[in-house]
Amino acid sequence: MRTGHEVPRERRAVTDGGEPTLTASVVGASGFAGGELCRLLTGHPNFELVQATSREYENKTLGYVHPNLRGVDVRFSSPEDLDSVDVLFASTPHGVSMEHIDAFRDAAGTVVDLSADFRLDEADAYDEWYDGHTAPEHLADAAYALPELGRETLEGADLIASGGCNATATMLALKPLVDSGVITPDDQVVADLKVGSSEGGAGGGAASSHPERSGVVRPYAPTGHRHEAEIQQELGLSLSFTVHAVDMTRGAAATCHAFPSERVTTGDLWGAYREAYDDEPFVRLVAGGGGVYRYPEPKAVAGTNHAEVGFELDPENGRVVAFSAIDNVMKGAAGQAVHAANVALGLDETAGLEFQGLHPVGSP
Amino acid sequence: MRTGHEVPRERRAVTDGGEPTLTASVVGASGFAGGELCRLLTGHPNFELVQATSREYENKTLGYVHPNLRGVDVRFSSPEDLDSVDVLFASTPHGVSMEHIDAFRDAAGTVVDLSADFRLDEADAYDEWYDGHTAPEHLADAAYALPELGRETLEGADLIASGGCNATATMLALKPLVDSGVITPDDQVVADLKVGSSEGGAGGGAASSHPERSGVVRPYAPTGHRHEAEIQQELGLSLSFTVHAVDMTRGAAATCHAFPSERVTTGDLWGAYREAYDDEPFVRLVAGGGGVYRYPEPKAVAGTNHAEVGFELDPENGRVVAFSAIDNVMKGAAGQAVHAANVALGLDETAGLEFQGLHPVGSP
Amino acid sequence: MRTGHEVPRERRAVTDGGEPTLTASVVGASGFAGGELCRLLTGHPNFELVQATSREYENKTLGYVHPNLRGVDVRFSSPEDLDSVDVLFASTPHGVSMEHIDAFRDAAGTVVDLSADFRLDEADAYDEWYDGHTAPEHLADAAYALPELGRETLEGADLIASGGCNATATMLALKPLVDSGVITPDDQVVADLKVGSSEGGAGGGAASSHPERSGVVRPYAPTGHRHEAEIQQELGLSLSFTVHAVDMTRGAAATCHAFPSERVTTGDLWGAYREAYDDEPFVRLVAGGGGVYRYPEPKAVAGTNHAEVGFELDPENGRVVAFSAIDNVMKGAAGQAVHAANVALGLDETAGLEFQGLHPVGSP
Amino acid sequence: MRTGHEVPRERRAVTDGGEPTLTASVVGASGFAGGELCRLLTGHPNFELVQATSREYENKTLGYVHPNLRGVDVRFSSPEDLDSVDVLFASTPHGVSMEHIDAFRDAAGTVVDLSADFRLDEADAYDEWYDGHTAPEHLADAAYALPELGRETLEGADLIASGGCNATATMLALKPLVDSGVITPDDQVVADLKVGSSEGGAGGGAASSHPERSGVVRPYAPTGHRHEAEIQQELGLSLSFTVHAVDMTRGAAATCHAFPSERVTTGDLWGAYREAYDDEPFVRLVAGGGGVYRYPEPKAVAGTNHAEVGFELDPENGRVVAFSAIDNVMKGAAGQAVHAANVALGLDETAGLEFQGLHPVGSP
């Protein structure tokens, strides 16, 4: 994993005398994260979307696939012929980016990859959790992007591996406990996730068809979810990880049951979470209080790059129940990628990511 | 109903040398439309939200009720003590605005009322469709706001009655047919609407509780829906109007079955709809074509101020099936109100209303 | 269309001295209606399910596909090798039954077909609404089954064409108006339907995937829906028919806007509906009254063979708004087929169809 | 807690020469569990429903509140005037049964209480988990009813405390691990539950209104859920218990993360679960395998008295992930109560509880 360096002058957004503009492209633009990237980039003050690729929908408008983008005058083009741009966002299935990474890096000074292909530091880890890696020589260049874990490696990075949705939700809940020492690698931690159907991607199979998928509480990864690998790498925790599909389209909620070896107080926890997140523009602490929304909920952040994080202390046994909620397509994918690009290129971190979300919102 | 006049110099947004800023307040800010107004105003380049009232939640933060606004540093204040502002948005139940209209107009040069209280020109019509009107002397001042019906009366208006959600959806579907003469007042028109649970407002009763309300197709206004009154006034049509509750939170979809006395062609219809809407920033024509989203759908506009409008011609009997879809909280309430204020005050029409919506989105 | 005749002695259920038992098979048992048929037949006092076919799932248990049937000890078998049974239910896509009808009738004295293949009397009508018919010589034998339209042709029938789901919903709403003369063939009638995702069948395509399908109000057949053909044949009405997909799995709700040429009273309507349905075991009249459920709703009949039917008179223009709600998989398919078989074979009409449904129920 | 004794002759269902019939009443019949009890009892071969009480809906038909019961000719009566019956089911909020228990027991030889009032053996435990108990003298008489934990105390019981929904789901998942010694009281066990909106009861408050409640993943009891008390009493486990509201109406799914002190194999687990449940008529083991439904899901048992139970072994750390899914209104309330009454009165255990559920079903 690369260490941060200064943003090269020629790749920095021009900041004198007005709005800097960088060209951007999206590879794999017909998927859900790809569509969201197109939306964010066309609304971003510093990016101009110049290419959006899709083999299946070549020459169709973006709005043909993404109805919310009907007003955007861009058509899908072939991924065979990549434009030269400042930033290329790759939003393709696992294994595709590692195959095309040379072309991606030739086309763009900064590549942000949303797949798992460059998230792990070691090629061996791919053999264990995924298939063998075909471009391991790029792994050392790649900066893992969950900006709340640290910006240093992101600033000026030219290859960014945007973190996985479920890993993001889980790490945001646990990071303050790890940083503050409340939880150590030997402590028992269970992460029980509930996620929306967009995690299955556009198209989906029989299990994703509406009659089968609606209204479910379905254990889809009881054990062995691949995102464990990046959590272990980034937080140093080996946790017990189980993911359930529930009835929403967007959203990932992590409930982490952590058993500190030493008792803590609610005050300790407030301290740890405030220390971790008080300066974070995209993290809100929500822990108890009144009203309807007393803990983190995916609904409250649907459509946004925000995460809600909160906790409760179990007086019976000292368990810390840490919650987080994100929109998996945004904070768990496209928003995180844009956030990382903003950091990498020296832009305002929140540029293009200001949407505050909706109330009420149904199934996000 | 007043006719338009020029925006008085002192009420126009300052446009020379930077971002003009006007002060704004929201009366009834704890409701769904009120919360959405707060969101739009805090993100609007030309407005500063200086007051948001709620009797029930006085002194609580906006985020206590509207979780998406947790980052906004504004607290509800009492409606008894109104700040002097440039624009006051009133988002209160039917009957409240007419009671307080003098106070509202004293507090603000421009009042935008989202209730039905000032939508009808004639006090008699209130007696028929609602209860008796208690402030009929203001009716002549009020400009009805569905901007797509015409901006003339809105420019410079100081009392604006923002159109009803279901009326808005219906009129957007039918206006091109009326304007082009395809439909005349004697023709049979059925409007069959499907709407989300937010139309029942925050709180709701037994019928709005989740176990009873989820998954419904429920005829809630088979006949006699009050929005017929404003449709009749604005379009000159007496139509057959039936509203159903369906399982979404936001959204209103109108399917209008119109029977022209003379046969038309699909080309005629394209002509009529393009003529009506080609220059409209918030209306998209969606009529057939390929892909999944071939006709207007609330999902495609959820969270936005956009309306989708489309049609199909029934070759069997010449029936025109005209569709429209809006987000009832936005284009049907808060977005429409801000749009109208933008027009009234000489601002950019789309200011603060640029959000493009999401794909995918669950139950909007 | 055949006229009724007496049930041949050898095909009648034995009724002396105990529970009669007939053997039954389901062709196309892996689909939604096929699975429901298996459930109904295994719980039916007079039927024994001896074969359930599925090419794709041959040798798998029924429970592999239909989780509610995990306790049923039956495996799918090949449709190539049909057992000889008393009753064969065919639940296959359009066009399959006409291809295999000779084999079906060889295998069983009574064939109940759930597809559209034998619903229309005239081969010409298939050319118009579907593709050409390949076994038109069987059309004259087939009895159309919406039992509420009349049992005469069903009693003793050996080929039964079970009515379509959307046609069933629509005809149940309108039949009392036609029978009583309130509506005549020249009167304007609009039928606006809202249906669940199970109508798209198991598997489904991109439009049926959960992220795209959830929360929709989607016009999927604005005009030209094929069920118009059977409505025209059975009720003699040419109506304006539009079908929308909404967010439920099961259910079809018809809202019919009928414009009688002569004014009627609410009392006339009560008379017409009571006359039509007072003796029907599966039809409930629901028209106004108090409480949450004041008109027909699919939720209220989910999982059952019941239909709810109701109406409202529009005092403004004399329009009759007639509602009906069914479970499309039950009253619109499997339940209707079993009901028809019960009638055809001289069994108790309600045998095996007694389930009363649930309250509350989410999205049915 | 009482021990079982033989069913007194005069309270046994008559089983010679035909269908035995016992009279039954439901106190609190307008609630969700109360309505379900009415449905089950009217369809039960051995019970006759003679009274259903509701203060609020006195003299209304059952169908006024429960639309699925529109065909049932019973009206709510006052709870002040209880009929003398064989079995009284009390389905009232916590605290009501303890207040009226003398009247209930005077009215009926067998009382089945669905509230928490008689679930705990010790009055002290009520002081800790609930409020103080006002009728502690009945506690020793009460048999706790989760029949899968043992029938001995239920047979002939005259006061039955039907187990809580979330406790039922959790205990069904864990009982085989406890019985087989895989888990001992010192082992770490986390139970993470996902439940439907019917658990909030009919009516509900602001948090239950459809716009706020739909699409949620909402931690509603992070710690301190009262059902822990009965789990501790019945299984001897002090577990970490957290309950989330998700978007379904019916259903409770428990995911239990258990950490045995000694490693077990998948074979051990199959042995433990088969030993526990192979003879249970209402428990299905679902653990892996193919198809869409590979683990327990509430959808698969919606509307039924069945529970699905399954497990997975985490090869990384020896964790046992034990799943269960029930319909909280049925197996978690009304079905469990009828099941217990069947056992108590010597009836066929499954009588009246044969419904197999539906496929597909939306949000159950």
C-alpha cells in the first residue's frame, strides 16, 4: 500500500480565479454505482464527465438505464476506446479492473477503482479470499479509501481502491473502539449486517426477483464474507461477520456486538466516538436521545454520502453495541469514490456530495 | 386571482456582484413539506433560513424530527413570534393559514402558502369543497402556483397559493391536451391516482400505521376529492377523480383516461406535449421507448422537483391515456413552493432544486 | 364453448360413506400458480397429488422451489411422462398447453388449463390477441371458468379454461352492472388495474429485479392488454383497460369507472351487487362503512380464494366507481382452477379453499 | 411453575364418535394476536368461538377491525361480562391479565394468557424486568408454553403463559445447542433479532406510522429487552440481546452468534438439531442446500405456526451461527397459544394450525 505524497502540480485542480475543472470518466457506467458516479460527476463543481462506458448499452443515453439521468446529455460508449482524462472511475465486477488496469492508468493520471481488486495489500490475501490476482505489481501503488481511516495515503494517490460497502459500514462503527483501545484484537466482536438489494447489482438472478426478494430477512452470507479481509487489514480485527438481506434497495446497517476485556462507561464511549468523528464532514453521531430516530438508520442517510454512527452500552455484561448506517451505493461505493478523489486531488472534500437526504423516505 | 406585475425593486433578489440573499421562514416546519422546505432553503443559494416554527417541537433541533437535517443548526421556534423575513412559507393544515394570514403578510413581503386556503378564486367554492372561508378578502391577491400553467401571475406576486399535489400531477398530464384542443370541457376524462403515505401527513392515524398501510392498494377517495376544485378552476375540466393509496412513501402518479371527441394521432400528441413542455426545466416527456422505465414513474423523480409526463394512444377506441408522476412532497408541495418563490422573486427558476434523484431507489 | 352436461358417473367423486378421493397432477409445478396448486391439492380433502412436473427442477423436492412446501414429500418429475389421473391442472406459459393438449386429455378425464390457450371461443380471436392457435379443434370443448359467471358450463366439463387474473378482477367488479342493465355495451367503461409482481411469474427479467421493481407505480400495459379479449367475450363489454404494476407480490385490484347512460341510485347499486353475489361463497361486498378497510383491498384477501367487490356512486356526474380485489395467484389462478374443478366434479365448491387470510399482512 | 398433571376428565375434549367441541373465548380480540386467535378458533375442528371482547369496538363485527374475518358472524362484546367457556385466551397488553386473572379463571377451566404476566416463575423477576406483580399467587400455577421445550407441564395445565415472540424465535435457535451441551451458560451468545411492525401492536405511535416505519433497519431495543428474562429462565442462558425493526409486518428472525468453548463439527450440529426437532410437527430444519431459500426466513413461514431453524459453522473461529424464523403473530403468539391449548386439552397438537403458508409472499 502506497504512502501519501504531494499532489503533482499538473494533476491538481486549478484553484486560482474560479472553479477548477478536471475531466472524468466512468468505466462500467450502467451498474448502480456507475450510474451514481455519473450523477455525482455531472453535478460536481470540479469535474466534467466526458465518458461513460457500457458494452451492453453502447450508444444509448444514460437515462435509458438510469431514469433519474434522463436530462443528462451523455451516451454510453465502448470500454474499448478510453478517453484520456484526469480521473477514471472504474465500477466493474471483481476481476475486471485487474485485467484492464494498465489501460486505465494509461488513460488517467488518477484511477479510482470501486471493485475489490486493489483493496488488499498482499497478493496472497487474494488467493485466500478471492481468486488469484493477475496484476499484483499494482498492489503496492494502491491507496485504500475509507477517508475516515486517514487521508495521508489518499492525498496525491494515483491508484485508489475504494472500500467495500459492508466493510465501510462495519469499520465506521468500530474504528473509535479500536483507536481508543476499548477493543483490542483479542476481543470478541460480532458484526451483524442488514443490507439492501442494490448490493446484488443490476440484473440480479432468481433470488433478486421482486417476488422472492421483497420482505425478506435472508441470511445471505452467514460466514466467510470477503469484506472480512479488508476489515482485518485496515482495523486489525478478526471479527465474526454475518450479512442479511432485508427489504430495502439501498442501505447497509452494521450492528457490532463488541466485548471489551475491560469495562467501559458510556462517557468513555462518547469520548472515543467524538474523538474519532467530531471533525468528519460525513459522519454523524446518533446515540439515544428522543424522537423516532434514536440510533443510526439507513433511511436517514439514503441518497447521501453521510454515515450515521452510534452505540449503546449493555449494563448487564459490558457489551458495547456499536451501530452504523450508510447508503451502500453512496458512502459504500460512488460517494466514497468521489470523496476519495476529492481528497486525492486537493479539492474541497465535500464537493459534489452535499445532498442532505430526504424525510420521509420509504424503503431507501 | 391577481394578475402578474413587475417584481418591486426592493423585493427583488440582489443580482449584481454575487449571490443575492433573501431571508426566509417556514411556518409549520415539523410536517413533511415543512421539513422539505427547510432542507431546500438551507441548500438554496439565495435564501437564508432564519426561522422554522413548530408548536410541538419548540426548541428541539430540526434534526430531532427530520433525521436528514441533523447537521443543520436550527431549532424550531414558536409560531406566535414570527420574524420579519423576505419570504414566509406556510406549511400548515387546511384552515390555519386563513386564520393567520394577516400575521403572515405582516411578517413577510412574499407569502407562499402550501395549504388549500388560497387556491380557489371564489369564497363560494370554499363553501362547496371545504368549510367557509374566514379571510376571503385575500383571495383576489393570491396567485395559484403551478408554474407550468403560466408564470405571469407569479412574477412579483406577494401571496402565492402553491398547488395541491394530486391536482399538480393531474394537471401536468392533461394540460397539453387542453391547450392543444385535443380535449374540451365536454369530453369524458377519468383521473385515477396512486399516491404515497406521506400525503397523510406526519403522525397519521390507524389507517396510516405500518401494519395496516404497507402493501395496500386502497381506494381512499373514490369520489369527491377536494383537488377537483382547483383542477376545474385552472384547466376548466370537470373530471372523474379517484385516488388510491399504494405502498410508497413519496409519490403521486396520475393515469388520465381521456376520450377526445375527435380522433387524434400519436404524432398529434407528441406535438401537443412538446409544445407544452419543451422549455420546461422540470418536466420530462417519457412515452414508450425501451428499457425498464418506459412511462412516467414516481420512483424516477423521487426526491426531485421533476415531473415525468407521458401518454399512449389506444388504437381501439381513440382513448388518450396520459400519465404523470411527481414526488408529492417536492413537485407536489415544497419544491413547487420554492419554484414559485424563485419565479416570484426573479431568481433563477431552478435555484435550489437541482437534485437529480436516485437510481435505484426502493419505495420512494 | 361447450355447454354443461351431467358429470359422468365414473368421474364423479365418490360421496357415499366418507371422503371421496380423486388423483390429481400439476403440469408446470415450479411456477407460482403451479406451486399454489400443489399446496391446495395436498390440503384438499378430495384430491391426492400424485404428480408435479418441472423440467428444470426434476427430482428436486417441491420445497426446493416453494419453501412453504418443505414438509410435502413430493418431488418434481418430468413432464414427458404423465401419470394417468382424474384431474390434470396445466399451469404453463401461453402456447404450451395448446401444443400438449392431446397428451393432457389422454392422461386425465378432466383437464383444467390455467393459461390463455383455451379461453377464447374462436380461433380468429387468438390470431388477433395472441399468436395463431395450433389446436383449435379443442376450443369448442373448453368451458371458461369464472364460476361467478355461471356454473352450468362447468358442471361435468372435461376441459376447463381458468380465467385470467386481471380479467377476473375486472369482471367481478362489473358483472352486477351488466346483469342489472346499469351498464350496456355502448356505455363508457374504464378499468384501471394495479397488480403485484407475481403476475410477472417466477424468474422475471430486469424489470422484475427487486431494486427496479420495488416501490413502483409503473404503467406496464397502458393499452392492448390481452385480457380484454376474454372480458369482451364473457361480459360483452369493450372497455378501456390499463394495467399498472405496484409494490405488492400478490394481488390485483380493479377500479372500474363506468358511465351509465341513465342515472342510478346507490340503492340500485346495492340491489344489483346483492343480487349478483349474495349466494356466492367467495365474494364479499365491501362498500363504504367505517374502519380502516372501507373498500376492496388485495391485502384483505391475500392468500385466499375470496374476492372483495364494492362500489361508490359519484354524485357529480353519475359515474359508478366499481372496485374489486383478488389474490391473483389464488382467485386469479390456482384457487379459481380448484374452484372450477370442484364444480366440474361435483365436489363441495369451497373444498380446499377455506383459508380466511391474515390480518395484518404486509405487502401481500 | 406448575408441573403437568393429567387432563381432568371433564375438561378433555370428547373424542369418542366424532369431533370433540370445546367452547372458547378471546379477551382482547381487536389486537393483532386477538384477531388471529379468532381466525384460528373459528377454523379449528375442536373449538367453538363464543365470545370475543373489545372495549373499543363493542358491537362491531370482527370484520370491522380484521378484514379477513368479514365472513365470520361474531361481534365484539364487552370484557366486563365474560361467558363461561372451556378455554379463555387473553390477548391483552402487559399488566391487564394480572389484574383480571381471577375473573378469567372463574370464567374458564383453562386460561391461556399471551401477555408476559405469567411467564416468569418469580415475582422478584417482574420487579426487575417489568413492574411489580399484582397477582403473584398465580405464578406457581402457570405453565410456560413453548411446546418444543417440553409438553409435560402443559398437559392438563389450567393456566398457560404463552411465550413471547422474540424469546420463542431465539430459544428455538438455541435449544439444540443447549440440550446437546454445545453451549453452556458461560459461553458467549449474541442474539441479533429482526422483527416486523406487528410487534408494535395495532394502532402504534409516531414511530409506527408508515412513512417513518417503512424501509427501516432500526435498532429499537439495543439492550435490555424484556424477553431476555424468559430466555434466561427457560434456557439458563444470559445472552446479549438486540432487536431491530425491519420492513415487514409479520415475522421475527433470530441470528444467534454462539461461541462454544469447545470446537464442534457440522456433523455435531446436525446431530444436535435433528435430535431436538426431528419429531416436532412445527419445526423445519433449513441449513444450506441450494435454491433461493437456503436458511430460515420469515417469509417462508408467514401465516403459519411453523418455525424454520438452521445453522452454519464458522470455520475461522468455531462460531456457531444459529438462525430461526417465525411468524410473530402465529408461532410467536396466537398459533403458539392454540398449540399449547391443544396440548393442554389432549387434542391433536396440530389441529387448526395446518396452514402451510404461501409462495411467493411479499413482505409477510
